[in-house]
Amino acid sequence: MDFIVKIKDWWAVEAMIASYNYAYQVAYKTNYEEAGPIGVTKYGKTHIAPFQYEFQALSQNPRVVTEAIRNYPMHENDRLILNVFHASPTVPELKAKYVSLGYDFIRTGPILGRDLPPTRQLNDTANIQKADTIRKAEFANENLTNEGERIPLDSIGDASVHNFYAEVSGRAVGWMQMVTIYPNVGYIHHVYTMSMYRGLRIGSALIERAQIEAVQLGLQNMVTVPSDMALGVAIRLGYRPLAYFTAFRLADDEVE
């Protein structure tokens, strides 16, 4: 693609974009398309995000990206977020350029990855179950919903979406989702441990169970965009930054 951002591990960015959009499409019927120098996720009225559109900058030129967003058909009151990808953790000139074009900075985060297979398994995965039936997912959701979490039932049975849950004393206490839509890459889309069970390496076990599944599927790499809470877990399991993204919103678009 003529617009592609020159990042050494751009494949990790592509894997992230393709994978999380696929997961949302399966679970929430969202849509994704590429429009020249931008990728566009349409959330619409799904209520899974406080904005209706998420744009991905596929060009290194902020003006080209901004012009494409301005020309993209949206309703007047629609909100948006823009993700800009870069190779270094700090890019003050890039940030200043987007701010000058009418955007507000939100945050910068890493896209982490690692090669497979794992060199060694660090955590016991015996209590990690695969939610490969509606019955298993509903069993897990009975407890997960107490903290606002749930395994999307529409994702059960999809060949590229893999859900796992951790079981302790007959109850689900955490879950994760891996997406395998991008060639040779597994994407950790979501990891959650219930508050009373944190610090017991349940999140680590969930990730390692997904890695085992990925190896069995013949995948070569894993990628994730961790939450602040999961960042330390991923680093301990051998994940390292392959790229970074900075999120912006329009300066006059305050997200509630």
C-alpha cells in the first residue's frame, strides 16, 4: 500500500487492527473498511465505545490523514477517535503536529509481541478451560457478570475466536479471548481477572493457555495491546514492544 506507515514490525499493527475488528464484528456486528490513508471502524449504536468511529492512520502524513477524516461521511454529532502508529515510545513532533491540526492527545500505548512457541511454561494452566460451547460460556458468565464481564455468546463456535476462562472452586474467576484471523499471528484481545483473585497469576495462566492453543494451530507470533493492569504480566511472559500508537480526539469533542 502506498500509504503504509514505515514501521519495522508493521505486521504487528496490521494483526492488531484486523484481529480486534474481527472480534467486534463477530460479537457486536461492527464494520471496518480502509479508505485510502485511513482505516475506519464503525461502532454506530453498539454502545461498546463512547464514540461512533475509530480511525487508524495508515499514512505518515498528518495532513493527509486529517483530510481523509474530514471527507469521510459522518453525522454532525458523531464522535471519533484517531490512532496514529509510530516506532518510538515518544514522538513529540508528531503529537504537536496533530494538536496543531485540531486534535487533543489522549494517550500513548504499546503494541507488544513475542515469538512462539514459549521457551517454557511458567504457570499451571490446569484450571484454564476453553469456552467452546454455549453451555460453558454461560457457566463462566454466571460469575463474570458480577464485575461487568462476559464472554460474548455470538463468538462461540467461530473458528478464529477462542475464549478461555479460569475456574477456581467451581466458579469462573477470569477469562480471555484470542483471535487468530491474521496469518501466523494470535492476538490477545482481552484478559480479565476478577478483583478477589488478582495476584494469583491467573492472568498469566490464561495467556499461557492461549499460547499453547496458538502453537497447536501452527502460529508463529502473539500480539497484544495490554491494559495498564496487564502490562506487567505480559512483560514477565516475554512480550516486548513492537510498535506504539497514540490516540487523539477532536479538540472540541469531549467524550463523556
